[in-house]
Amino acid sequence: MALKLSVIGTGYLGATHAACMASMGFEVIGFDTEQNKIDFLSKGKVPFYEPDLEELLSKQIASGKLTFTNNIKDLADCDVHFICVGTPQVKGGIAADLTFVNSALESIAEFVKAGALVVGKSTVPVGTAARLRSRLIELNPKADLAWNPEFLREGFAVEDTLKPNRLVVGVANDRAEEILKEVYAKNLAENTPWVRADLPTSELVKVAANSFLATKISFINAMAEVCEAAGGDVTVLAKAIGYDPRIGSRFLQAGIGFGGGCLPKDIRAFMARAEELGAKQAVKFLEEIDSINLRARQRIIELVRNDLSNDLKGKKVAILGAAFKPDSDDVRDSPALDIAAQIQAAGAIVTVHDPKAIINAQKRFPALNFAEDINTTLKDSNIVLHLTEWKIYRQIDPKTVKTLVKDAIMIDGRNALDRELWLKAGWKFRALGRSQVG
Ligand code: UGA
């Protein structure tokens, strides 16, 4: 008999995991406490923007393999329960808020059937899985708990779930590993690397991976600062060092830095947890990674000030991009919106465009102006900031849009535009880590 799976928490991670597991042939039931999410998902609609997900989800719902509920008891006959709830940063601190993970475990512990495996996928501070496992066994001695961290990227969530570059399972015994091997049999047949770890190591793998990625981005942004000071060009530097396979060229895109619901909060939660464990010094460098990252936002505001004679009052600023990265409508800790809000607070008249994230951005920053189309955004502006590298922005013709703006100054916060093209069209071109030309 094929395993029956449940997915608790249907945000980015949970909705994607549920749809992908159903597409692999399992019967899957998704649970969420938020009724509107359940209503949406049950109709085959995804309440956020994620390429390919809606199509996959509606297909699985139509096939009858995937259902959603807000009644936790409906999960009673599942064999494996994936916990996919959020672990945001606590209010007023840097640690992770485990309220949702704890309550997910408490809500199912007593009624899951004998032999059921609870599998955590949420990003948690090391030690959480062992604590939750003890609690589960205390409430239900015939159940077990494993950890299986998730590495999916927003914008590539479906691809990353169906074809992960590795599967990491934190288990306390062989049986838990065997069950997970059954769940991921298709991936194993495709030779996806499989790493068995103990519970704490599996939790650490996730935060170590995100810390490394954050470090890579802040490293190149630190080099951008030095390039600016020395008259170098960070885009050339990144290309040159990236050819060394030990370094690799990915995640070396200098600019306004990382945001989103994962990297910033994960490195902070890691620092908080390491301190609790007496290993504060070992990850102290992450403080600097965080500072370099936040400094990039200030550095771009400095570039704006330089071009606007240090006076932003009444200046019209056009901002291209609100999402924390392209192909996403997620604005959590978005560098683009943070910069937009700070520029507006300094007295400028800011208009923000984004192809997908305006509704979410408006909720978070209701005082900012938003425009539905690029031309309205650019009209009569004194300066243009390119802050999220959506493909459509690279397709803008600098010659055509020059006639719309008041002053042709482009600040490329992502080092993603073709500088020569903009210069040739008569724009001044500014970017982090490069000389300011035009
Ligand atoms: C990140 C990790 O990449 C995933 O592996 C992980 O599963 C996920 O967090 C998570 O913990 O759930 P994600 O937040 O979707 O995924 O975004 P990334 O693609 O990692 O980008 C993060 C930020 O870094 C974005 O703001 C992006 O613009 C920025 N970035 C990325 C740069 O500034 N430069 C780069 O070279 C690359």
C-alpha cells in the first residue's frame, strides 16, 4: 500500500511540497489553520506567485490525489506528516519564533496512528528536532520524528522540489530512514544524492547552507565596496574569480544584497542559537555578513543623494522592482522596498513598479506610490533605480524611455543591466562596485 502523506502548513514550502508529492503518486492531504488559504488551494489556486505551481496543484486536485483541510483530525490516517510551518524572526529579537512548529507538533502528536513518522521540514534552531521527538514519544510512544530540511528557492520551488540537488534526512533509527526512502523513491531512482545524518546535523545543514550563501553575497558586496574605493569593477572581478571551480560564479552578483523570508532571519537565528550553545565566537562573522548586507542599502541611497545634490525633497524617484528577488511576489525583508521607503522618508516622491509584488508591497508600505506600468513609473522622474532584476527591466529600451524621464540617471542596484547600452543612449549610469559613468 502506498504511503499516505500529510503536509502541515501550506505556505511556499508546504503548498509546493504537497503538490509535488501528489505529482509523485502519493495521496496527500494539506492542512492549514488559515481558512482563506485552504479555500484558495482547494480550488487549485495558489495565493502567492510561484512559477509552474498553480498548474501542478490544480492538476493534482483534479486527479483527486491532493486535498486540503482545516480540520487537523482529517490527518489521522496518514503514515507520514510533514511539518512545513514558518519559523519567523521573533518580535524584538533575532532568534527564531518556534510557536508554529511547537503547536503543529502538539496538535497532531496524540492522534497520529501507531508507526506514523512526523517529518520536520521547517528551518529550526539546532536541538529543536530532538526536543520535539522526545515530546512526541512522550505523548505517543508508537510514533517517531525525523528532520528533512528543505533547500527550495522561491521562483524555482517546483523544480527544486521535484529535482532536488540533494536529500538530507536526520533520523534517529533505520526505520525512519526506510520510510523516507519510500517517500523519495523516485528521486533516489534518479540518483539524487542522499545524506543520512543525525537530528542535530540535519538541522545544522540547513542553516549552514543559508549562512554560506549569505556569506558569498556579502563577500562580493564587500569587494564591491573596495572596488569603488580603488576604482575597480566588481562585475569583472566576480567573473574572474568565478572561473575558479573552487569558488564558482553563482551567488556572486553584487548589488543591494539579500532579503526575503530566509537568508536574513536564518543567519540571525543561527547567531542566537550558537550563543545559547556557547559557540557564539564561531559564527560571529555572520554579524559582519549582516552588516555588509544592510550597508549595501545605504550605499545605494548615497549614490542617489550624490546625483540629487544631497537633497531628496520633492525629487521624483522611479523604482523598478519591489520583490526581494525576481520571479517572486514575496516582499519580506525586500531590499528594494526598504530603499524605496527610506528615500520617501527623506522627502522624495517615490513611485514603485513591480510586475507581481505590488499587492504585497502595498500592504506592507501603504504610504508608497505604486504604478501598474513601467512608463507611468518613469514619467518625469529625476532618477531611476533598478532594484529587482526582473527580465522585463532588462528589455527596456533606454533610448525610448529617455524621452519619458526628466533626468536620465539610471542606478542599477543589481548590476544586471547592460551598462554600454544605457550609456550609448545618453544616460548617466551608476552601480555599486563600479565607477560611476556618464
Ligand atoms: C534561499 C536559499 O537559496 C534556498 O536554498 C533555501 O531553501 C531558502 O532560502 C530557504 O531557506 O527557504 P530564497 O530565499 O528563495 O532561497 O532566495 P535566494 O535565491 O537564495 O536569494 C536570496 C537573496 O539573495 C535575494 O534577495 C537575492 O536577490 C539575493 N542575491 C542572490 C544577491 O544579492 N546576489 C546573488 O548573487 C544571489
